[in-house]
Amino acid sequence: MTSTTAKSFFWKGIRDSAPFVLVAGPFGLLFGVLAVEAGLGVVETMTFTMTVFAGAAQFTALQLMQEQTPTVMVLVSALAVNLRVAMYSASLTPYLGAAPLWQRALAAYFTVDQSYALSIVQYETHRDMTMRERMAYFFGTIGLIAPLWYGATLAGAVMGSQIPESWALDFALPIAFLAMIGPMLRTPAHIVAALVSISVAISAAGLAYNLGLLIAGLAGMMAGAQTEVMLDRRKQSV
């Protein structure tokens, strides 16, 4: 029964992630095209995308590499952009922390915006799920996205400049984040964190090496945490 239930959660994860196919495909194609235009070969592009597996960080590193930025700053900036994944991991730990090491290692590799957004909502609304069911659902959320990301990147790298600009592939990233963030703004703390991070990101947009994103992320986390503390104190005093 447990195996059957876990399998059903895996397929639920597949179904829930299906809309993101419309984002991962164009996004992967765009990265493949830009990587080749930046001077990377097909093998180098695929090695890059399969080892890093973090779209926003990959684009950041690629852009800075084209600008002849020092290697240290490329790494720091890519890590700063990907800092949100550390936040994702901390948020998922209460639900997946007791899983076997090899499962946690795979989950860490596949923790991206889509898999996190879908999984955390599922776990918070269905707290009675077993560990096996949680892991099955998590891997389901990436079951379509990961192969598509690899395949689209390869297609973009092979086709390169043959893809017309009229396809406007760069639309995928902002739409993806808007689609993920909207349903997650469920509490005042979430809303405050989002508003503060947006405000700081816009104000700090001129900082070098995308450091404004790091500052905005930290400011948003602190604002959200402080909001939760204030709301808890208010509840206790009533």
C-alpha cells in the first residue's frame, strides 16, 4: 500500500510540474544559444548545465564571463544569485531531513525554484504525508523539468543562432518567477518579505556583479522574520 501511495504522489508531482514545461523549454534553449555565442562548445555547455543545474546562476556566470570579469567575482556572483537555494534547503529540512543520505543528496541537486515551490506547498497543506511519499512527490516535480532542461539546452547549443530572435525566448524567466511567487504569498510575513526584497533590489540595481540581489534577499528574509516575530507577540498579548 505504501509503495502504491508513493507512486501516486510521484505522478502527482509530474502532473503539478507540467505547466512549468512551458518555461523550462524556452529557458533551456536560450541558455544553450547564449552559451555557444559566448564561445563555449556543445560539450562545455552541457557540462556546465549538468553540473550546475541552476538556470539563473548559469546565466549570471555566463554574462560575467563574457564581460571578462575576474573568476572570483564570477563565482561569488553566481553563488549570491543562488543563495535562495540555501533558503529553500533550510525550509525543506523539516520535511525531508530524515530521508536517507543518498536521497537527500539527490534532492539537494534537484532543488530548484519549481521543485521547491511545488513541494513546500504540498508538504504544508498535507502534513500527514510519510517520508517516502514526500520524496516521491519531490522527485515527481523534477521528473519532467530536468530532462527537458538538459534536452532544450542541448538543442539550443546545437542550433545556436539559427533560432530566430522573434521567438523571444527570454520571456520565460520573469514569467516563471511570477507564477511561482504568486501562490506562495499566503501570510503577511510572506508579503512583507516580497515587498521589501523588491524595493531593495530595485534600489540596489546599480551595484556591480549583481550584489544588489544578495542584499535584497537578505533584507527580505530579515523583514519577513521580524514580521513573524511581531505577529506572534501580538497573538500572545491578546
